Amino acid sequence: MTNIIDVHSHYIPQQVAQNTAFFKVGWSDLDRQLGIMDQNRIEKSVLLYPTSDAHLNMGGWSKLSKIYNESIATIVKKYPDRFIGAGILPPDSVEEGLKCLMDSNLRVISLASSYEGIYLDDEKFFAVYEFAARHHFPIHVHPQIMNPIGNERLNDPLLTPVLSYVFDVSVCLGKMMMAGIFDQFPNVNFIFAHYGGVLPIIKERFDNTYQMLRKRNFVKDLGRNPSEFFKNIYFDTSGSKSSASLLCALEVADAGHILFGSDFPANQNLVNSINVVTGSTIDAKAKNKILGENFLELINS
């Protein structure tokens, strides 16, 4: 079995964590993270920003991005064989953030699925996609936890993270598809967390509804069924412990577009999450692709 690349793990610098409402405990322990990686034969982990309220308490997105990115870059420099850094961008000054990324050793861009109700189909993010295509940065899309879709109705400590977070990812993906982002930026490798939210469950509904609405000219011509777009997008497993979920996702995209992600430390049971892949009915070649080979191809392309 190939060594594992974890494309969805989290570390929050202490200076950032102490300015959040939720992430103060257990999200800044790098030694523990390395120990758990060793226990589970995880060769490298991508360090992603989980989205938080830190920017509200740190003087805005620009200051947060600078402090966060510099801290992650320092970790990557110290442990180049163990971590891959994902940088964040201030959504209110994207161009400034991209200039800073050029001067860092970060290799992935971490975006939230939305920012104050603005999704990634907005033109303000086009510069990000142009940069990503030009410099071969994969873009990881993580659920927005600050006022995600439906939160004004749910606003519940259990229902919001279970439902609104993943729905926000699905809405983001859908809006990008409808806006033509995947066609306009075909050379950008987008990775959507949590299998794209509810996408594996509604793939057939996307196609059936689109075909029905096209017959009556109720929806614009996308040029192909929605499911054809999904085949070219990457999805991470986000700590799933369900083999059925993996098999469902493989009906949306092939094994070459699924990436293992632990969602550590939100998910502490890495053994079961890895077993979803290793214990599945797919062949050994597909398992190796999901566990590490796919991401290595992305990052080295």
C-alpha cells in the first residue's frame, strides 16, 4: 500500500486560535499531529484553514492572512517532508493576498465555500483562478462555518455544522457550474471537501431536472449534463467512516478524482477513515490513487 497523503487536515497557529470562539483547544498541537500521522502511516498532510471568526478579532482578513500564512510557511520550512501548506486569501483584497503567496513556500490555495453570502462564482475570485492556473496551485474548497447557507433558519449547534456547512459546499459547486467557472478555467484543479457536500446523493436529480427544464427552455444550455462537469472535479473524503459514502462518490467521479482527507482534529478516528479506503471493494490500484497518488500528481503537475 502506498504511503498516505492527507489532503484535509487542520492546524491553527496559536496566535490565530486564541482569537476564535471555537478553535482554542486542540487545534494548535503540532507534536500531537505528527505523532498521529506516524501512527497512521500518513507521509504528508496538507494544512488547511478550517474557516473561523478570527478575522473579526484580528483587525480584518489581510492581517489574519498574513499571520496565518507566515506561520504555516514556517512549519512547512521546518518539516518539508511532512507538511504541505495551503495559504488563505483576504476576500476583500485578493490581489494583495496573491502577491504574498508568490513569496511563500505554500503550494495550495484554501478557500471557503462562501464569504458573507458571496460564493466562488463571483468575479472577485477570477484573479485567484488565473493565478492558480498559471502557477499550478490546486484550490481546496472548505465549508464556510461563518453564516453558511440556511443558518438564519437553523442557527443550531448541531444542525448548522451537520447540514449548513456541507450544503454550503454543494451550493458553491452548483453556482460555479452554472456560472461557467469550470469551463472558463479548465486548467484549475478544484478540490471540494466532504465529497462535494450532498452531491453524491443528488447527482441523478441534477441530470434529470436539467434535462426536463431544458426541454421547456427554463434553464440555460450548459452544453452537457451537470454530471459531466463533476467528473473533472476532485473531492476529498473529509474523515468519512462510511464505505457506502465512498462508493456513492465513485458514481460521481472516478478513483482518479477522489482524495483521502482525515479532517483532523475535528475527526480523531483516523484508523476508521483510512479503513474506508483500504477495506473497500475497489481494486488496489484505485486505493493507492485515493490514498496518495492522485494528490502527488496534482501537486507535481
